[in-house]
Amino acid sequence: MIISAPFILAAMLGGSIIGILLLKYRQNKNTLYSVLLIPFICGMVEEQFKIPSGIYHVSTITIINSSPQNIWEHVVRVDQINADEYRKGFFNYAGIPQPLYAELNKDTIGATRIGHFEGGLKFIETVNHWELNKKVSFDIAVSPSTIRNTVFDKHILLGNHFKFIDASYTLRKINDHQTELCLSSSYKLDTRINQYATFWGDALLSDFQQRLLAVIKLRCEQRAND
């Protein structure tokens, strides 16, 4: 439904233009037949141009009433997320899987972090930056063996047009009681409608990051008050 919008609009515009030309040149048979070839010619010309590629970034920030040390423990590893902690939104109901938990095999650069999602989907994350209690970042790749038979997995994750690149958590101490937590993600698009697709890519990641940070904020503040 999302991807059909620009194509429907383009088809309506193209159909209107062709319709006007057909009415204008209907008395001239040679010109009329030439007009009918325009869509095919345009299609062949389009194929000669390289599909544009772009890398895009999305950042989400929240203020947590807790120390960087406490928050750090909740971002490098994420315990099982319960139903009462995570508020589902539009994208979840549209088929985007909910995060469940994340595990890390060691606390250093080169470590492997595995993000587990609904339906068994897994993302393999390799730590490329490790600054204790300040910043952690990792490259992201989907685990091929966990791909589900869903629209999101088959057409987005395996569609060769959208690819997650990396993500990072950055912590900045505001005072003795508050810390700024920023979750940033990068993704790559290879489509002929990147400007339109970016709107949805940004919206999807912003929604995911806001909901995940809300869980982390809740947990950290509850622990700080215990």
C-alpha cells in the first residue's frame, strides 16, 4: 500500500497526458500511433539511468533520570521485553516485528550482539566502537536463516532496495541525576523514488527507536528508584 502511492499518481498523470494527446491527434493516424509508443520509449530510456543510492540517518533522543552507568547496562544488553513494557504502534500492526531482547557475548570492540525480534527474526550486530558508559555502535546484518515469510522480511529485508547499516547509543551526562541517551541508526536506499521512500524509512525507524527508548527509560528509572 505504501509503495503503490507514487506509482498510482504517476499512472494517473501519465494517463491524463496520453489521453489529451490522443484526443488532440486522433485525426492524424500516424501521429496517434506514435503517441501510443511514448510509454514504451520512456520505459527503455529509464532503464539506461543508474538507480540512485543514498545513505540516511535517524536519531532519537530521550532524557533519563538515571546515571550513565545504569543506562549502559540496559542498552548493551536488553532483557526480555514484556508486553506491559512495550506499546505497539501503527508499524507493528502493519507487520514490523517487535523487539524482544538483545544479547552480547563480550564487552569489547569486535563483540557480537544479537537482536531478537518477534517470529524468530534476528539481527547480527558487530560492535565497532566501545567507549564504556559513553558510546557503543555496531554494524547490522540480518540473519538469513531467520527470515520469515512476511511482507516486511521478503520485500524489505531481502528486497535489495533497503538495507540497515549501523546503529549506536550515545550517553551524555547532564547532571548527577539525568543523562541524555541518543539512539542513532543508518540505512541505505536504492530506489528510483528515494525521496518518497526516505519519508517512510525515517518514520519507521523513528517509531521503532522512540518505543525502544521508552522501554529503556522506564527500566532505568524504575531501577534508580529501587
